[in-house]
Amino acid sequence: MIRETAGGGRRGALALPHRTVQTPVFMPVGTAGSVKAVPQDVLEALGAEIILGNTYHLYLRPGHEAIARMGGLHRFISWQRAMLTDSGGFQVFSLAKLRKVTDDGVEFRSHLDGSKHFFSPEHSMDVQIALGADIAMAFDECTEYPADRQRAEESLRLTMAWAERSLAHHKANRQKTPWFDEKTGKRQNLFGIVQGGMYADLRKQCAERLVEMDFDGYAIGGLSVGEPRELTLEMIEQVLPMLPKDKPRYVMGVGYPEEIEQYARLGVDMMDCVLPTRAARHALLFTSEGRVNIKNKQYAEDQNPPDPNCQCPVCRRYTRAYLRHLVQAGEPLAATLNSIHNLAYYLGIMQRVRAEMATANASL
Amino acid sequence: MIRETAGGGRRGALALPHRTVQTPVFMPVGTAGSVKAVPQDVLEALGAEIILGNTYHLYLRPGHEAIARMGGLHRFISWQRAMLTDSGGFQVFSLAKLRKVTDDGVEFRSHLDGSKHFFSPEHSMDVQIALGADIAMAFDECTEYPADRQRAEESLRLTMAWAERSLAHHKANRQKTPWFDEKTGKRQNLFGIVQGGMYADLRKQCAERLVEMDFDGYAIGGLSVGEPRELTLEMIEQVLPMLPKDKPRYVMGVGYPEEIEQYARLGVDMMDCVLPTRAARHALLFTSEGRVNIKNKQYAEDQNPPDPNCQCPVCRRYTRAYLRHLVQAGEPLAATLNSIHNLAYYLGIMQRVRAEMATANASL
């Protein structure tokens, strides 16, 4: 269901168990089962078709077994559109304490209470199957930046071995998702993750190996970890041609508004990032006129909408002066309204890009 | 437009400049121009017809002059239904530092930055006229509890003198509200506030004097300040018969769900309280089955709605387990969803009471 356009972008539709998602798509991040400060009905009204959940957070609290007993993540958070869970690997490496990595997996202590836990590829699959998102991710090691070649090779060896184990364990257990339906054949998808640090040849080697393994889709991970943006772009450009055309391509953890548009036009189908919501909580708005730090005094009596070219519910109703006041006064509504606008802006970029691609297709 | 029912309650409609409000009514509190954590469109959907703003907070931040320049409070916060502002007196006495009270007014230091300010009855009127709510309140001294008779008498003397000055200054300047309309005669209302501590005869004396002054409506203030509930009830019961039947009666700062129902049935037309939103931010839900501390472990896997008898958007969509998780995880959505439910519960009580009164009227 994916058609390439002249510029290399891909207009498609991803038929997932809970929703057919129009691509290229931006996926808001719902870390602990909530896209921070934004109610689910608002996300629906904004046109969000797929959101993320973080396996690490949900595993620690409230726990994947509790969520499974309650019918899975969709039901637990009351979100009946599509969802994706990451593997937990990224947070284990960025948030958890006292990690001990072996070939078998990662032992770590919770950032919440210091309790000891162990994640292996098999355990990550079990947790993600219990959560029951539409898409699960293979357990990988997110190579830090910078990493020298030896370190990147060693990390990649682990990621590839873990990808194989993830795939095997997922295949054998994926029927255990709370909503698995033998009759319709609806089942959880598993994506592999291309790593390899900033070494194009390692990235290609990884992509080739993962494609042989035959995942349902492919992600490019380990980007936006501090490297210059040219390097991010180079890695994406090197990897994309290695991936099969008929399967979705997901670049994890990007990015700024101009980045998501650029990558979508390169042929990336899926992206996610905490930036729109995190920036919103720090009073930073993304607008068609550039970034607006709504805390600035210059907006104190500015009665224009946050973005004069935006039709989101916040821009239709409220002024910059009011949003600034909410931030200044420490009102919780500030996070909500700022987040709604930023998400609308991100989702709107993808809507526009998709519409342009559809037009390009029509004129072929 | 007010009809008394057999039990003493009053079913009415209050024609205010921005909205005809059905009474008895509960008014959510929007302290600094936002009912905390709840967007304006949600308040509308819940049926809120009138909300409060706090003069003290808005005077300090963003400032009444800035709000007036932006067209008044309704426009500033994008709320086109009715609003009421308090006089600032209560917060000056409860929040501000280093107060110095004279017959002229109160000198105080801001709780925000320690800056020095002075509130007189005239200044409170100027600020409230600039904010431009539908209803302004006379500047009063909220007598603390307990207060001995001498202290209560002295405080009452001040309140009555200030009421007279408030009324005169308001009458002379009320055409300065940002939305004043000479043609339609739409103008800001001013309510007097009955004080007198817990002394019934002082309360009656105050009510009598205020009624002579002829305000647009009458409030009973200085309740819910720590006194036992029987005393609150006694004061209300003593004062209500003193007030003219054709004018609205407002008991300030109450109360628990059972209280607002009880007072409405006694003939109180208007009430406000931070309790539903403040309790919500501390995970306390008011439900038809009693109070629910949603943080409790017993709700960890409880898939019932927060209140099985409630039709609010939160109870229709989410489970107790999810709300508990949001609180446990420190998610900002917890405050929003809990507040929406509690406000729906409070507004629902008044809807039910109004419907019952209408039926009682019909059967007379």
C-alpha cells in the first residue's frame, strides 16, 4: 500500500491490527501510558492515529502483567487506535542505574526505587507481548555517541544477536497478546532496529542482516543521540536504500519540525519524538513563523493566536498573552494547551506532506 | 425570575450581562484566570455557566490594567459565559504578607515578590471594573475564626464602612468596564458581603444595613474558615430570611458536596469552592458512592469507572486503575481528569437539585 513519489518520499497506509495508519506519520510519545498533559479524546481530534508507549516505564509501573490482566495497553489507557512500544533498551541505557550488560541481556536498577531487574531479548518480547501494542520493537543496544569503531562493532554484534533472539521468541509467543485473533490473523508486528553508530558500513551490514531475518518493518535507531544533524541525515540516507520497499521504515526519536519533514520526503514512513510535548512543557512553541518562547515578555499583551496560520483548537481560541500568563502563573493548563498546539503542528506537517505526495502520485 | 419551592429552596435564573445563569448554581474557581488544569471548552461541555476569578491574583499577575487593555477578563481568558470576581480581600488576608489594616484600607506585600501594595474599597472596585466580570464583590474584611465579640464588632464596622464606599465608587465608575453598553443597559453587578463572625446578631445587623444600601445581590462571607459545620449552617439560616427575596444570595467558599446540596435547598442561589479542583489534584474524587482516594492500592486493577453512576467524559472513558496509575506516575493528566470528574460531580448535584425544584414548582 505504499507508493513512491518522485522526490523519494513514500505515501502509504499501514494496516495495523487496531488502525490503518496513513504514512508518513508522526507518532506522539505516551511514555507512561499518557501523552503528557493531553487527554486521549484531544489526541483523536488532532488526528493522531498511532502513539507510543515506553516498555521500560510501563514494565516498572504499573507492570506489564497488571496491564495484561486488564486486557492490554489499548484498553488500560483507553486508546483504540494503533500503538507501538519500544523495546525498553533505550531507557535501560539512559535512565536505569548500575547497568551490567552481558551477551545474555542487561541487569539494571530501577530509576524509581533502585530495585534490581533483568532485561533479555526474550524478556523484552514477553513484556511487549503482554502490553500488546500493534508494533513491538526488537531488543537492541542503542550505541552511544561518540563511540569508536571497536565499541560500535561490539555493540552491533550484540544488537544483531539480540535481534535474532527477539524474532524467534516473538514468533513463538506473539499469539499471547491480549487481543490476538486467530480467525482474522490479526497479530502483533515486530520491527528490527538498525544500529551501527555513525559508521555507514556497519549500518549497512546491520540492515542487510536484519532484512535477511525478515522483520515486519525496520527502524533506524541510535540517531539523535548528540551527533551533528548532517551525520543523522547521512546515516538515514545510507540505510534507506538497503531496506525492502514494501515494508515500513521508522526513524526513532526524531526530531525538529524541519527534520521530520525532510526525512519524510526522503522515504521515512514513521517517526516519533518527545520534543513537541517536552518543549511545550518548557513554554517552547513550534509555529509556522518559527520557534516561539511563549514566556518572553514581548508576548505579555500579544492578542494574536500562538500561530496565526494554525487551525488547532488552541490557536482558534487563545492568545499568546493568555498562554504566556498561564506559564508565568505556573498554571497546569499551560502544559496542556502548549502541548496540544505543538502536537497539532507536528501532525499538521505530516498531513501536508502526505497531501503533497498524494498530489504528486496523482500527476504521475 | 426566582420561584421558591416548598422546602425553602429557590429555583431561578440570573440574567447577567454575559449569560443567563440557572440557579442554584455552583461556580468553579478560576483563581488566576484558569480553572486549574481544565480547558475552557471542557468547562463549557460540563455545563459551567459562571466561573470565578480572584482579584488579588489577577491584580498581581498579569495586572488589571493589562487585562483591561486586552478587553477585559472574559476576552483575556476566552470565556464568554458569566464571571464573578471576589474583592481581593480574602486573599489579602490569607496570602499576602505584612498586612497593615487601617480604616482607609489594607497595605500588604505580595506573596509573589514581596512588593508593596495598597487595597482600599475604591481600589478594589477599580480593579474589578477593569477586570470586568459580570459580578463584582464589595471590599470586605473576612473575620477570622475564632474571633471574640469585640474583634468581630470592630471587623464588622470596617466591612460596613467599606461596603458603603465600595457601592458609591462602583456606582460612579461601573460604566468603565471594558464591555459596558449604555444602549442595552448591560452593566457590572455589585454584591455586598454579610460578615459578623459567628455572632448571629452581628450578622443580622450587617444584613439589614447592606439591604438598606441596596446592592444587586448579597453574599454571606466569612464562613468555612475553620468553624464547625453546625455553626456555618446556623449563620446561613439566620441571615437568609433577612435578605430580599428577589435578589441573588451567594454563600462564599463552600463546600463539600453534601453542603452545597443542603444550602441550595435552604435557599442559597450561588456557591463557589476550590474543593473539587484542589481535592482532584490530591487524588481525591467525589463520587455517588462517597469519597474515593484514587491513589489507594485497592484501585490498582479496578476496571470500573471512577463513579459508576456518573456520565461525565472521564467516567465514560477511563477506569479507576488508569486514574490511579496516572497519579502514581506523576502524570499531569491525572490533575486534568480528576478535576473534570469532580467538577462534573459538583455541577451535576446542582443540575439535579434544580430539576427537583422545577418539579416541585410544577406540582404546586
